[in-house]
Amino acid sequence: MADPKGFMTTPRREWPRRPVEERVRDWDEVYAPGALLPIISEQADRCMDCGIPFCHEACPLGNLIPEWNDLTARDDWRAAADRLHATNNFPEFTGRLCPAPCEAGCVLAINQPAVTIKNVECAIADRAWEEGFAPPRPPDRLSGRTVAVIGSGPTGLAAAQQLTRAGHTVAVFEKDDRIGGLLRYGIPEFKMEKRHLERRLEQMRAEGTRFRTSTAVGRDIGADELRARYDAVVVATGATAWRELSVPGRELAGIHQAMEYLPLANRVCEGDLEQSPLSAAGRHVVIVGGGDTGADCLGTAIREGAASVTQLDIYGRPGEARDEDAEPWPTYPTRVYRLSAAHEEARDLRTAPAADADARLFAASTLRFTGDAAGRVRALHLTEVDERRRPLPGTGRALPADLVLLALGFSGPDRRDGLVDQLGLALEPHGTIARDAGFATNVPGVFAAGDAARGQSLVVWAIAEGRAVAAAVDRHLTGTSRLPAPVSPHDRPMSV
């Protein structure tokens, strides 16, 4: 604890965002470049070094937060990077994408603004790359065992890196043309530039991990063939089976799933396309779903030049502060009014029709869609609802809608490629892959981790599950393991 009074004398300062008018003209990250490091040491100094650091309990990875806060406050960046990477393979991902449940569990947050743990984490990770503190760590010797990892999202990549470093020969199979899963094609560039992903992939290649793109297991390669070729298989395909909205007019053209829309915008940033075929340019856009994926669609539509954008949230507008009765400290407060970068952009640019310039309409439920003679959607009809989602009489209205995006979440792994059925994997009633306390499925040698087994959750949970399943696979192959296992598959998932 470099400054025992830091939490009393230093106010919370977050990484400043670039001006809205500037950032909506490009796809670069929303944060001001170079503005984080000058403020981060004093922010780390706000850490109280409390006797019981609840931030550990709140973080699925068990990050050593007080330790690297203290080291950062003392400008010992190398040691801070070592402590950070001891529990997290990809802190530059979580430092940008995680909603920071650790900050909700910060003891200081009982009655003051929490320590900027997420910003400190990101600063350490970025500094580690700048200073060369994150070199490849290939194994000293190979075990002679082989592992196939299916899926290259954060779970698959974390599992692959841990298993490679343990000495196993690992191949990652990805159905898309590039590695990264939702990190590549689901997360917009303005939230995380793909250079951060590319840098980690180069590190993993140098360590010995092999990547197989454009290969859908179950379609391009049979599941039985894969099992025969590898000593163990890890299924980390994510929960990509999107939820539908079954209302009249759903068949109209111009209504798309969020994960049909977002990857095309990312392909424009990759240089694959000049313009997305689903571009929001000049259109009235309505997003159905009030979560993070909906906010990603919002920021994307704004950058594409939408005429207006509205996001529908079936829940009522939450309060400004934590409800201490429903979600007491140190639990993560899911129902708190937050203004993401995309919502800030919609407010400042007045692209939202809501009276208070918030792009979100709360307590709003979709009734039906109507279209024109050509069969294209032109309006979304909605009603306000009460706390039990019952329609309120006399509140129905219509919104102009040339493009409707469904961001309603995901129910489990997509079964269309045949992987689940070919492997004969047992499923839970809600559609995720069943597994035991050791991440093992009902099929010998096949393990499941991440959203495919856990259900839709957070990037920090995905990485934690990847590290944990790697330890389970290592133990299965060798009889023991020195790899850390930060979570149990029966820990309750947290959705935000």
C-alpha cells in the first residue's frame, strides 16, 4: 500500500473517452490514446489493501488485484505484469471488455467510488507489451500428447495457451476464416481493436499452438476422425444459438439477428468488404434487446450513418444506484442505469427519438412488425409493460423501422454443423452441453467449457473456464497438473 491515505485524498478518475464528434467518424477505440498511463499510478494508489479483498471473490479469475495495484502505484510495471499474467492470459481483453465485477466487490465501493481496477489492469497489460514483459513462453519439453480445441474465442484460446505451455501439442479449430471467435467478429472495433488479438495470436504461434481456420468440426472434419487423431478434445464453441422473436411480421425483409449484422461491420474493418450489405446508413434502426450486444449494434449503426437508432429494453429503467435490498454489496448490481460509450454517442448526436435523448426505450415489448408491398419491414409496433411484463393498456405505438436487429441473447451451442450430434454429447434441459465437476462430458476424452457448457456469460468467465478446463485436460492426460484451476463448472454464472 504505497499511500495509506490514497483512497481518502485521490478522487476516482477513469480513462477518458475521445470526443463523440471525433470517434463516431472512425472505428478506432473510443478511449483517448495515451491518456491512461499518466493517471493510473495515483488511481492504483487508491487501493486500500483491505484485510479481506472481496475483489478476489468477485473476479472469476481470482486476479491478485491488491498486489498489482500496489506494484503499479510504485511504478514496478514488470512485477505488476507478472502478477497480472499469473491469473489472466489476456488482460488486455478483459481490461477493455469486462464489466468489472471486481469493482462492484471493492471494499471502497461500500460508500465511495470503487478503485478503477479495470483501467489499472488494462494499463498494466498495455505497458507489458510496450516494454516486452509478455514474451512467448514455449514449453521446455513436449509431453507427446495431443489436444484439439474446437472454437477460438476467449475460452478456446485460454485453454489452448495453457495446454501448450504445459507441453501438449495443441491444434485450435475455427469455423471462420480468422481466429478469434466473437472477439474477432462479434466485438466491434471501437470496443477492442483487433491488433490486441493479433498480438496474442502471434505469441501463441511462437509458443507452438497450431491454428486451423475455415474448418467446422462436424462438417469439414468428422467428429470421430478428430477423436481418433487427438488424445483429448475440448469443445469451446460458445453459445451461438441465438434466441428468436416470434411475433407477427418476423418474416419481413430487413429483420436480422445481431450476430448477422455485427460480423459484417467487422469485415468492413478487416478490409474484406467496402460496405456492409446490412449497413444502417440512412435507415431508421430499431434494436430489440437491452444488453451489451444491443449496445454494440447501437454504436455500429451510428458509425454507419443511421438516420435514427432506438434500443428496446423490456425491463424498466433501473435506478442510478445499487438496490441494497435486492443486490447488496459485494454482489454485482445488474440493474443500475449505465451509460455506455454507444449510449453516450446516441445522446450527444441526438440520433435517438426518446424525449431524454437516451437511445433506449425501457419497459417496451415488441408486438408485431409491419411492412410495405415489397415485403420489407417499415415499422415496429410496441407497448409499454409493467414489472411482470404485462402490456399496459393505451401505451401502444409504432416506430419507423427500415432495419431491425434482434439482440436477445443465446441459448447454447449451435447444432447446425453437426458437432454436438456427431460426438453424441448430452445436453442440459436449457440447451448447453452437460459436464461433470471435472469439465468432462459423457463422451470419454471430450471436455466442454465456456458459454457452450456454462451458458451465455462474460469474457472474464470465458477465460477462467478456459484455464480451468486446461487443468482438467492436463490431469486427464498425465495424472496430475500444475496448471491453476480458477473456477468450478458448478459456480453460478453471472450475466450482465
